[in-house]
Amino acid sequence: MKVRKLWSLMLALTLVAGLAVGCGNKNEGSDTTNSGANSGTAPAKAGEIYFLNFKPEIAPVYEKIAKDYEAETGVKVKVVTAAAGTYETTLKAEIAKSDAPTIFQINGPVGYQNWKDYSLDLKDTKLYSYLSDQSLAVTNEGGVYGIPYVVEGYGIIYNDAIMKKYFELSDKAVSVSSMADVKNFDTLKAVVEDMTAKKDQLGIKGVFSSTSLAAGEQWRWQTHLANMPLYYEFKDNTEYDNTILAGLASNEVEFKYNPNFKNIFDLYINNSVTKGSLLGSKSVTDSMAEFALGQSAMVQNGNWGWSQINEVDGNVVKAEDIKFLPIYTGVAGEENQGLAIGTENYFSINSKVSPEKQQASIAFLEWLFSSDKGKAYVTNDLGFIAPFNTFNDNEKPADPLAKEVSNWMAKDGIVSVPWTFAAFPSEEFKNVFGDALLQYAQGNKTWDEVVTIFKDSWKAEKAK
């Protein structure tokens, strides 16, 4: 899961680089049957569509899918995977050919800015209607130009066995009776602080696992948690349809929701397995092991954390007891807030090819994400958490956190929080903020000093 962690953390640099170099980003690929260097030499045949893929590790699966689809429908799907690290370069070359890709991929709203002249509006397609959370799509002025096809999510992971034990206590100090009733920060805070007072009864060392603030281990706080206040700040910027674009355009930040960040950060460190003064020595591995061994009831992390729990020697947490809760911070209306869901993987349809090829390309994607055979490929071979309502419980990934991500996206009235950290100006900014958080947790800096460091570092890194 370290790879997934790095993948998600590198998203910010990837998207910013996409703006800087005009589509140059970390999309990767390797040659399959055809390569970017020699593809497109023959004109497209009637009944043929062209999918330009960028993930080398799943290229063989797409080849199998293409063969099955042709056998079933008679429509040939030409799958080309660009050479490693050259997806955008290959796409630029291929899109200009007479036999251009009919299906290609963009890196979210930044990628759309680069490819908007080639992106078909998909708002009236079944594919768009299949999305469990349509707010995840790349949109512009009422149109839909990018459909996410695989997602990851993070929030507060909790052990429902411990929570049920708490809610069954006759002397609990809260009126709520289950985690289904925890829908905002005030309720979460009341539950957590009462659990801390009763931690001996519950058999835990702390409600939350250690807030890992060792150097290189701070990403859950300086990136993932910091996503929350900046998502809300950039959401207030009505000039932009998207919080990432609003963030990329912001040379300075107000950090106006810093009290909300402080709310949840204080809750973590004050109700933890480890005292704040010792958090500089704690790693993510330590934190996940504490949860797996039943020493804590909650830990902030993403769906990639399942293996970090399941593979711990002595793990006592059952898969059926592992659940997700959104990161509540006290923002008005947060009862409708979901998990932080993100991806850099979006399908777009080439608006420059014939209407027949556009429709054939859309039909292929709709088959992939709605037919029994296509969905089996998606779940079992591609291994995607697919954000579509066409998948039933038996067709979703087997691990409990992946299921939880799917379940939260499907909840009525719940809006997922996008990965706005893609707009953060640099790794240096995040590291400076992380170090300030450690100093705060250790009692060496005031919160006002942390806020000033956050704002000054953002401005300085933007100026570079």
C-alpha cells in the first residue's frame, strides 16, 4: 500500500506539472501490441474504436477485454499503451492523426483545461448517469467532460466492535446509540471524549491511534487532513467550478477554516494512544498496528490501509467491524459530507472523431461498467473501486474499506470531498506545515503561529 500512498500524495505535483508543461504529467504506460511510436499507421476501419491507455500494469487486461468485446459485439477495440512516462506526448501525437484515439484519459480538471477542445460533453450518457456521486465528474459550464472510473478514499477508520461496546455502556455520557448517529464534529467530540474517560472499561489505550508526526510520516495531516479546510475555503470561491482550479489560482490563502482543522487535530492528539510530546517518533506503521491490535478504536487513513491492518501479526480486528466515518471538523452543513474521494483517472471521448465512433466508444465504456462480463473484469482483473451504481455488493472489491468507499459514495444526499490537496503548491509547503504541527503537538508553538506559518509558506512557495 506504500505505492498507493505515494501515488495519491504525488497527485498534487502531477497536476501542477500538467499546467506548467502543457499536459506533461506522470501518466505512464508501456508498449502492448501497438506502441505510441508506431500506432495509427493504418486508417481506422468501420466498427473500430481506439483506446489510448496509460497504465502499463493493466494493459494486458484491456487486451483481453477488447477481444471479448469484439467477439460479443463485432466492434473492434484497438488498445494502445503509450511508452513509459510519455502518455501526454503520445496523446498529442496521436490526436492529430486521421486514426486518432476515440477514448483517452485526462488528469481531472487540470487535464481538461489542456484537452477541452477534444473532450465531448457526456452529460446525457448512461455512463454519466451510472456515477454514484456525479460531483466527482469533470464539469464545465453545465457540461461533463471527464468520467472517473477508479477512485480511492480516506476518512476516519473505526472498529465497530469497540464502538458497539461503548454504546452498550449503561453510564455513557451521550444520547446517541450507534455510529449511524455520529454525523457532525460536536457529536464525534462528545463520543470520543467520553470514550477516553472510559478507556479502561473499553480495553483500549486511546480512542485514536498515534498521530504520526515523524519526519516523512506526516502526510496524513499536512496533506490529507489539510485537504478539509482548503476544500471549504476554495469551495467558497464562486469564480471557479472546481476547488482544485481555485486552489491553483490562489497565490495566497486565508486559511479561514483553520479553527476547524484545529478542532479535529486537537481531538486526535488529546485522545490518542500516545502523548503529544512523543508524536515526533511515531510512524504510520505504528499507528496502523495500534489499531490492528485493538489498542485504539479509530485511525485516520484511506482504503489502502486494509492491508496495513490485515497483515499485522496479532491483528484482532475483524473485517466486518472495519468501517469509515467522514472527517468532521465543525463546518456548517457537514452532516451531508462524505469521505474524501479522489482519482487522477478520467475517461474522455474525442469530440473530433465521427459521431458514430463517439457513440461506439461510449457504448464500449458503458458495457465495461454495466454488463456482467465487463464488471467482472473491472473488479477481479483491473481491481478497481469503480464509482458506479451498476455494481452490486457482490461485484465490489472484497476488502472492507473498499466496500465502505463504495457505500459512502452511494449514500443519498451525501457529497464526497474532492482531493483538493492536488492544488497545494509544493512538497516543501506540506513539510513546513507538518513540522509546525509537530511543534504545536509538542507544546513548542501556539496555534496562531502555526496558522501564520501555513499562510506564509503557501505564499512563498507560490512565488517560486
